[in-house]
Amino acid sequence: MSTPDRDPHPSTDALATRVVHAGLDPDPSYGSVIPAIHQTSTFRQPRVGEFVEDFDYARSANPTRAALERALGQLEGGHGSAFSSGMAATHALLTAICSAGDHVVIPGDLYGGTFRLVDKVLTKWGLRYTMVDQTDLDALAGAVRDDTRLIWVETPTNPLLNVVDVAGVVARSKNAFVAVDNTFATPVNQRPLELGADAVVHSTTKYLAGHSDVVGGAVITATAEHHEQVRFVQNAIGAVPGPFDSFLTHRGLRTLALRMRAHAENAALVSAFLRDAPEASDVRWPGFSGMVSFRHPDARGIAERTRLFTLAESLGGVESLIEVPQAMTHQSVEGSDAAVPADLVRLSVGVEDGADLVADLRQAIRGA
């Protein structure tokens, strides 16, 4: 059974349409709308050294993973590679692009795991870095040196939710490679490759998969050349997702547009409530996505009193989560210029009824 050829980047369709269909063709053997999960570690070769497409050993390629990678590439407008975690994806891109002695620019407000990888691991192999507030484009330009190989951007940032001008960064990059962590925004709200970035990174654990039941990551590059460099590292190191993890991520991806709309609607309600809540200050919501942060002198008490907001790390699932970054996800930045205040609360606002979420925060804050 043959299937019709498809444009790998069907830009004529709206993104809400693309998330439903990206990477999916009916199974050629039986016509099933959802392709089979290829739960296998290896593939039969018809002759020595010959194999079907790229499939010889599942670390190198697997049809279920390949479908997810096509979908990720189609949604971001580039070439996708899937990984076993967001940090595996980050590591693969940094090691594919950078060499010992290279200099990178990282944000002054960033995910603790990314800082730990750069500061505690890659500096041992000769990588050097400068940390800068990337919302200040003049400061960013001043941090870019002749030996700067890569600029790492988060927008919105984690956990302070600062928004960075990606096109502005690209304009000041002096030909350095620009990589954007698009985990918080997702391609529903922001497509950095269209703004001139060279690569996009996701923790697919978060909004893309969307159900807190799978860990994964992705790199999407603008060019085939950089894609091959990333794929080489992917195969050499082997931090790849299994077939079922790839299936779960792809399944979650199909409702991304609907979920992101619901997350944003609830986050708008929550942030509006917090702006008038007793002793709450510095309430931040970028105007999209479901991420909200605020400061409160009883940050830990509030986090431990919520009922619907589960006290847990991670974000982007359909359920609401609450955390205190300084004591949880961002312990690794303590003592650095990226340290976060102890009274900061980060919310991942889910898709429950918005009035219920506001009521839950109200009782938790009143408990103070």
C-alpha cells in the first residue's frame, strides 16, 4: 500500500493542524491511522551491510523515533533529533557545535541543569563561558568575543520568565551559533528558527509531551549540515529515547495547540489573582504559556499548603505544579550570578478549571 508524498514542512497549514498530522503517515502494511510502535533493538539486513532506510540498530535509528523526529522538525521548521532527556539534547548540541577552548555566552537567568552542565562538566573539557542578562542586548553584544562559538538563549527564562528578543540576539551574534531553549514557549507561541536562530532545544518532557509520563528531549537545527553533526553525537553517545517513549511524546504532541491555549487562559486568571494577593510581589507571566512566578515571604509554606497545585519539580503537564526553585530545581546555581531568591515561587499552571486553581492559591496564601 502506497502513501501520498507529503511536504516535510507543510507551512500552508495552521500550526493547530500541523500538530495533529506532523510526522504521521498511515501504516503502509495495514493502513492503521497511527503507525505501529517498533519495539525492537535491531533490524534484519537482507544482505551484509545493506538495510532498509537508516534502520540497522535502534540506537542509530528506529521508525517510531523517526516519526517523532519528523514531527518535531515540521513544527519548528527544521531538522529534528530526539533524545532521552532535555539535558541529553542540550549536551549533544553543545558538544556537536563547540570544541575545547571555545567560548559560549549563557543567560544570567537559566535552568539549573544547563548551568550545571556548562559550569561543572564542560569547563573540565576546556569550554569557557560568560553569563549575561540577555534582555539587555547591549550587554549581550559586549559579552560576545572573537572566540565566541555559541550563544545559548532561554526565552522565557527559567525561573524568572524574562523574555529575550531572539532576532535581536541573532543580529548581535557576530556569526556565533545561536541556540534557543524553546521549552517554555513551544512552537505554538514562538519559532526561533524563523527569527534567525540556528537551533532549537526542547525538554520534550514538558509541554510537548504534556502529560508528565515520559522524559525526553529534542534538538531541531536550521540546516542539514548542523543536523548531521547533532546526529553524529546522538549516535556516538547513544542518549536516545526508546520506541514507547517516542510514541508517548508523539501522542502528546498532537494536542499541543489545544493544551497551550488552556494553559494560557488559566495562567492569565492566576496571575491576575496574584497581583492583588496579600504580600505577593513581582508577579510574572509572559502573556502566553502556563508558567507564572511570584515572590512571597512564605514561599515554602504556600507550596506545602496547596491542594490542586502538586509540590513537585518539572512543568508543562496537564496538572498544575508548584515549586520553590531556590530549594528545588535551581540548587545548582546557588552561589553563582544565576542564583534565585529564596522567596520565589514557580507555578506550572495546568488545564484544570481556572476558578478552582485560583481558590487553591487563595487558601494557601491565607494560611500564611
